[in-house]
Amino acid sequence: MRKIAPGLPCALLTAAVLTLTTAVSASAAGPSASSPVEESRPVAAGDLRDLTGIAHAYLRQRADSVTLAGAKRLAPVTPERATPALKQSLAKEFAQLAEQGRAYEKASGGYSGAEVTVTPGKAEQTGDRATLRLTETTSLLYPNVRSADEPKAEEYTLDHTLTFTRDAAGAWVLASDRPDIGTGDVTTYNTPPRTERPTDETKSEGPRSAPANTERPPAGTPADDKAKTGKSALAAGYDYTAMVNYANRYWQHPNGDYRTYGNDCTNFVSQAMKAGGWKKKGSGFFDRKDRDKWYYGDHTWTTSYTWGGAENWFWFARKYSQRAKPLNNVWQMALGDVLQADWDRDNTIDHTMIVTGFYGTSEIYLTYHTSNTHNRKLTNLLAKYPHAWWYAHRT
């Protein structure tokens, strides 16, 4: 508290108190009337259409950068309605995507085209700044599809938060894009996926088996028909068709009977395993940290860590339940098998995927959540992340 000098006249003392009170009141009330704080408000319908159009054009150009056509361009095509700083940044990103597209073309034939739709969500404006949340749904088309049963495209949905500002002429321009990529992979972004930490304290589990080999079988190697198409006859008695059907049904829109997590990949695969016949083990609050338990509960605190944690799932599936057997080579995987990734080789598994398609020994297709992706080619994942460690599981 500020002290008043002794002997100060009463009138001056009163004036000092009034001055102090006025200053405190003004401070509590915020900035003066000459500099009002603008409140956010919903974006007007006409502006929303404009913002959505800018976003759609930008995302279409981004997706096109990784296709065969984009890979052949001498210079990337960037959005016209973007800030100079963002244009400069996107030119570098799109050039990197084109380079990646050339790697995909060499590895698997690449992508013949892209189809992009956007679904706008919440949009708010504060002065000359606006934010728009939307969901992108993109199909990256595969060339030379060889049979009616082979997937025609890689599909993904991705949530974005886009920021816009007005340029000198008062027109809206895109300023930034914040995609919700999570621990998975999105083909049209080169940002490394986030790594996932175990959901409990790491404890000694014994030596982990070596990562699976990624070397493709020699051309002309016959497919292991028993592994590829006869898994339902295995002694485990699991319904692998049900697992794949579940993943195909809920890859884009999660099953409302379950919670979704910020990193939802292992939660999604656990649901598919349950649909195929995996039985729960354990229940309640006190079992949830044990890696020899696996179950879903009504609350996060009554759900096992092995249900939704990639590292935790590995130890339950491989060591404690032996419901999954290690495969020495990723190309041995069949429908309903599971592939996990350790992106940065730190001995902590980051991401979980399920096999939803294959074509002989030449291609395997993977489906996963966060970001929600359907029928991603294994060949393309290996081309993009040649230094990752991969763990392939026979379920």
C-alpha cells in the first residue's frame, strides 16, 4: 500500500484518494474509450462463403502438389489469396511435396489426381482477423488399379483451424493453417508426426523384439495364401473380416459408442480387435495401469492404458496376452494384422494401424485414426519414413 506523508492537509488527502480510486477503476475497466477492445462475432454469411472458397482452393492446390502432375511442375502453384509470408512458406512446402510425389511415383506409381471437399465449421471474426474451423476430406487417386477389389484411392479427413486477415484492399487472404495431424501421417504434409509418450511410467518389460524388416519380397514371389486369405481358420478363432469391416466403416466417422482421444489411433485399433473377437481382460480403476490387462470402461479412469496407448498396447498384445505374434517382415502382414511405428527410434511406439487391404505381395493398405486415413499404401509410408522402426503383428 502506498503511504501518505504525515501532516498532509485534509483537502489534499481527499484529492489524492480520489485520484488513486479513479486510476484503479480505469485500470479495472480496461482500455479507455479511445481504444476499445473489439469483441469476436460470428462471420457473416457472405464472408463465410469467401473464406471457405479460399480454404478450398488452398487445400486443393496442396493436395495437387503431391500428385503426378504436381511432381512434374517446374515451380509450385501457391494460393493467390494468401499473405506474402504464407505464400513464401507454402512455395517451399509445395516444392517438398512435389519431391515427395516423385518418390511415391518411383515407389508405387504415385497419385494420378486429387479430389478435395471441405465442410466449414465454427467461424469467428475480430476486427480484420477471422478464424475458420473446417474438415477437409481428400481422396488421392491411385493409377493403374489392377482389380475391382483393390482400393481406388487413399482417403483422409483432417480438421483445420485457418486464420485470415484483410489485405490493403480490404479483401480476405489466408494467413495460416493449423492442421490437427496428431501422431499419424498425412500425405499432403511433410511435418513429422508427433511422438506419443507411454501413458504410465515406463518399467522394465524385458528386451523388445527387433523391428520388422521392410525389404520387399523378390518379384514373382507367390503370396502366402494361408496367411493372406485363410486367417479366419487359425486356432485363435478371431473374425478378421469383422475387424476389417469395422475399420472400413468407422475410419472417417468414429463410432459414437466409444470416446475419441487426441491421439486416437490405438483406441481405434482396439475397437477393431474387439469387433473381431478379442475379449476384455480386467476392469475398473485399479487394473487400468497393468499392461497385462486390456479393456474399455465408461470413463477414462476405468479404461486400461493398453486400450488407447500405442506402447502399452504393444506389450499387452505381444508379451502378456500373446494375442499378437511378431512378424519378421512387414510384407508378411495380412488382413486384420497390425502395424506400429516408432517414428524417431526412441524405443517408444508412437502410432498404430490396421491392414484393410492387400494385392498379392506387391502392396498392403493400412487404415488408422489421427489423422483419419483409409487405405494408405505401405509402400508410400516406407518411402516417406525410411528411418522409422516398424513393428508388424500377426493378430
